[in-house]
Amino acid sequence: MTLGLFDQFLSPVFLGVPLIALALSLPWILYPQPTSRWVNNRLLALQGCFINRFTQQIFQPISPKGHKWAALFTALMLFLVTLNTLGLLPYTFTPTTQLSLNMAFAVPLWLATVLIGMRHQPTHALGHLLPEGTPAPLIPLLIIIETASLFIRPLALGVRLTANLTAGHLLIQLTSTAVFTLMFLMPTLAFLTSILLLLLTLLEVAVALIQAYVFVLLLSLYLQENL
């Protein structure tokens, strides 16, 4: 029984074992492994087609130096999509509603892009902190603002993913509670609310897919700035 609206976002524990570890291992268990055969089954063909299309879409505007990140970003995309969508199933837990997990993805990858820029083109990387043509009195203030915006990027990545998934789950729970409450009191209104619940569920599936794509897309843009 759920005691509060936000209790569904607590990390569940079963027999002293945190179930978040099981949830994080599911994406690597569910996806089939590629084979060396000439002709694969339909599932492997569909998976390969998705990976190829996604990689082409993300890395088309990036210089060839950044193409070595393709495997990492594709794996991260599949990982986030799986976690987001599996969390919509009943009696499941969504690890990506935890800000700590999202920040654990965002901070190291963002820091890696910044360090790459500092290593390969330090002048260009530092030039982002002071746009060309800035008046002299505004230089100190603008450097502080641009530095703050640079360090806010990983926080924005993690908070965006957490907030969107948390808000969607809360809306679904509130709407489903209204359906069960109105089922015997006002059946017609309960039926209309159930239609709204179905639409919210479809919207949440779209949000789960889009937010995973946006997370990886923003990381690719940060990488592109530093190459």
C-alpha cells in the first residue's frame, strides 16, 4: 500500500537486497547479443537498424574525431530507454527517477567533454567564457555568468530527466486514484477519466523515449563544442 505520492520513488529493498541493482542489470539481459551469421533474425535486424539510424542521426554533425564516442552514446541511449519504459510497467521501479543516478551519468560524461576541449583546443574552450566584442566593463560579470552556466549543464541534464519522469508518474498515479475513487460514485466520469489515463500513459511512453534521446543529444552537442 502506498502511503504517500512520493513513496513510489523510494528505492525498494527485498530481503536486504536493493532492487535498483536488479533494475540496472535488466537492459543488458533483455537485449539479444549480435551474432556473426550472415542473416540474423528479425529482432536482431530491427535492433541493428535502430542503432544504425540513431548513430547516424547523432554523429552526423560531429567531426570524425568524436565518432569514437558512438558506442558509448548508443549504449547509454539504449540503457536509458529501457529503464524509462520498463518503469511504466505495474509493480516496477524506475531507477531514472533518482537524481543521484542521473547525475552519476551526467557529471562524468560532461566532465569528459570539457577535459577533451581543454586538452585539444584550450584557447577555443576558454573562448566560450568570453564572447568576442564584449564591452570591457562587462567582462568580469560575463565570465562569471558563463562559468556558472557551464557548471550548471550537468545539473540541468540530471534534473531534466528526473523531473520529467517524476511528473509523469505522479500524474498517472493521481489520475488512476481518481478512476478508482469515482468508479462506484460516478461511473460515467470514471470512464472519461480512464480515457484520460490511457492518453497520459501513451504520453509518458513518448516522454520516456524522448527524454532519453534528449539526454544523449545534449551530451553530443557538448562534445561537438569541444572538438
